[in-house]
Amino acid sequence: MPRIAFFCMEYGLESDFKIYAGGLGILAGDYLKAARDMGLPIVGIGLLWKQGYTRQVLNEKDYPVDTYPNYKYDFLEDTGIKIRVKIRNRDVYCRVWKVDNFDNAPLYLLDTDLDENEDRWITGQLYGYFEEERVAQEMVLGIGGIKALKALGIEVDVYHLNEGHAVFAALELIKEQMQKGLSFAEARELVKEKVVFTTHTPVKQGNEEHTYRRLDYMGAFDFFTPEQMGEIGGIPFNMTVAGLRLAGKANAVSSLHNITANNMWAHIDNRAEIIGITNGVHRPTWVSDKIVQNTSNPGGLWEVHKGLKQELIDFIHKRTGQKLDINKLLIGFARRAVPYKRGNLIFKNNDRIEPLLKEGKIQIIFSGKAHPLDDEGKEIIASQVGLARKYPGQVVFLEDYDMEIARYMTRGCDVWLNNPRKPMEACGTSGMKAAMNGVLNLSVLDGWWAEACRDGKNGWQFGDGMSADDFTGDLEARVIKQDRNDLTALYDVLYTRVLPTYYNNREEWLKMMERSIDSTYDRYSARRMLGDYYNLLYQ
């Protein structure tokens, strides 16, 4: 069985182990946990973030602000290994720590916070700082990761680069072969046989580009000429393009995303074929044991759900002082705060939403974070907080979204709302977690839900899978029409299908909960995902 080294910038293994930011890290953590469950020969490579991602809290004006505490972890195992990466023409030393405390396959984390380093803060903030430090972080992950594996004596058959952040790992492997006497072309072809690449997002900001001047100054060219770097990543150097050209095989993270990614990168020559392998979640981490035990017992399932809903309500009361009603429909929306996810879509027509709130028909929980440098995302959060202030007891905002909040929400809500602009959502694994807990998805047909939805059976769709391309006019006009279409459809489904079923047909609601669990529990598990990786990418 092939031995895999999995490279990723972030890992979500446990809520208080702050080396994750969002969905990419949660997926990576679930991947390592499933690998451990299945006894697979997989190791993870990452960075030990001293300050993690932002701790994002609300100030006295209800506006999100970023704080950066220093974290120390007493469970890290010092491997005794130090490796060296040359960055900005200076030696940067990296200590290698091992983590396997969370029922995960071994994870090796590189740490630059050492006395001998002039650049000790490279591993300070996850996705923090600006372009120069981002390149330095990616050089430590990729180049340093390959050196760490060799120093640890870990033999690897396949190098899995999870997103473009890790592409310097493949360049380091090519460099090693060229130092043995192979030409650039020969070394590149040899390395491609051992590298696979996963692309995760159609969003432009998620597909990094760096100028050649910056890469040259940072030392990323190192062994390569500008022409060779251009042949790999284009001009400017695009990390996703490089990943696709350096890998022998590549995958998108859902069936729909596979179509989107192949269209998006169709103009890139000499790239790996992109296939679709839909993400999955680690069931022991995210699915309540009580739900699993009562799936085929409708009465028991409802009582368990009520218990989990009460736990969420108690958690909210402890965090915010607000007390929600267990008998009222509870809608959850937890997402990274970016415009395409349309965090306030449900509030875009006050005449339709306000009566439901004033009559006590629905309750809504918002949670999420914006990137520290994303002012537009922070405005979205501020508006959600404003709604919570306007409708106390009906709308709640939970600040500093993390794995703990996610676990309570995906187990305790009645409905999981998701309304990105199709096709911008690559997958959306939070909806899988909700579905496996019997929380019914109410979502546009994007990401994983486009392949999982059985409308009216295991959840609901709205918008009929329309994207901006289905409308006429310039891009701005088409997006406005897409938003209007989805908003009208959301209210229609909520008023005519969701609310009547919840309040007037409990038997059907329970059947839908059972179908939600049955249709997702195996199909969208991390076990299935890893099986697909071995069968379709690693062999």
C-alpha cells in the first residue's frame, strides 16, 4: 500500500489546538483521523503556528477586531530533528514536532520560533502578514517539509499537496533529482509520478499569485531559472497552476467542483487531469453517538435531537445571555464571512423575514470569521451582529467561530442554511456534518449538496441550481438576477415547505431526518474519501 505524505498549511484536530482557520484545516484534520482509524500509512506535514489564526471578537461598537494570543502546547513531542531552509539568503532553522494526541495519524509540524533565527516569526500567524511572509511560510512548509521527512527517515511513495501552499515541496523534489544529474525536464517528469494535488476553491483569492521579483528575492528560485519557473507556474507565478503542472494526478472536492475546476483551468497546458473526489467528514468527531444509536427509532431520534438542541440552546445562553425556545424552528448559518457566501441573504426582504421573527416562527444563529485583512467580510459580520441586536431572542451571533461552536451547531440546529452563489462553493463539509446528525439542509445546489440533495426527501434545495451564467446582461446584472432568483426561492421554500412540515407534520420531519442520515452517513464520510484517494489518486 502506498505510503503518503500529506502537506497542508492548517489542521483542525481539536478546537483549542489553534493551528487551523477554517474548512481546509478541518478537512485535513478529519483526513488524518480517518487515516488513523483505517490504519493507513499516512503522515501529515504542517506548521506550528504560535498565534494561530485570528481570535476575532467584537468591540464596544459590535465590530469584529482581531487579537493574537501566543499559544503554548505541552503535548507536543520534540523529535529532536532540526532542518534548515534558506530564505532571503538567510538560514532559517526549523524544529520538528510530532503530534498524534487526537487519534490522528502522525502529524509533523515545523516551527521557526527558535533563538538562532533572525526570522523566528515566520510561523507566527496562519495566513497573517503580507506576501513576503506568506512566501516564507510556504517555503518552510514545502521545502522544509521534504527535508523533515528525510531527516526523520520516513519513506514516501506519494506526496499529496493539499492546495497550492505546498507546491515548493514538488520543486524541492525536482531539485534533488537535478542534483543527481537529471535534466530539469527529466526530473520534473520523474517527480510528477509521485505527486498528487488537490484544488479547493474557484475563488480568485484562494489561488495565489506571486511576482517573480518577490520569489527571486525570497530565494524560491534557488536551483531554477526564471524560464523554468515560468514553465511551471506562469507569469506571475500562480501556485494552483504550479500544483496542477507538477502533479501527475489532481482532484477537485465535489462532482460539481470538478466541472468548475476543469472549466476554470482549461487554458492551462501540460496540467494534470482533474477528477472529482468529494470531501468527507470524520464521523466520530462530528456525529453524536446518540444519533447513530437511534437512527432507526423515530421516537428516540426526536428525543435525542431535542437533547442536542437543548445543549446548543444552553451553550448560546452561556455565551450570549440569550435564551432560545426549544419548540421553535432553529436555523443555523456558520460560514467564513465573504460576499459570495451571502451571509445576509435571508434578510434581504424585510417584508418576508420580519413577520416570521416577530411571530416567533423561526430563530437564526449566525457564526463565522472574516480574514483579518478583509474589511468587506467584517462588514458582513457587523451586519449579522446588528440583526442579533435588532431581534433579541430570535437572532443570535456567536463570535470567534471555531470547532466547538461548529460541533454544537451542526448537532443542535433544526435546519442548516447554505446559500453561496453557485458555483463558488467547492464543497461545504459543514452541511455533511449537519446532515449526518439529522439536521436538514436548506441549500442552493452548489458544492456537495448538488449531488446529495433529494429535494423534499432528505432536505431542500432552492434556486433550482441557477448560476449567473443562466441570466442575461453584464456580470453585475446577472449576479443581481441570480441573487433575486435565489432570495425569492428561499422564502418560497421556507414558507410553503419547511415551516409547514416542522410545525404541522412531525412524522414527515422525522422521516426526512432519517433519510438525511441514511443518505449521507457512509457516502460523505472521510473513510469513503480516503478509499477514493487510494483507488483514484494514490495507486
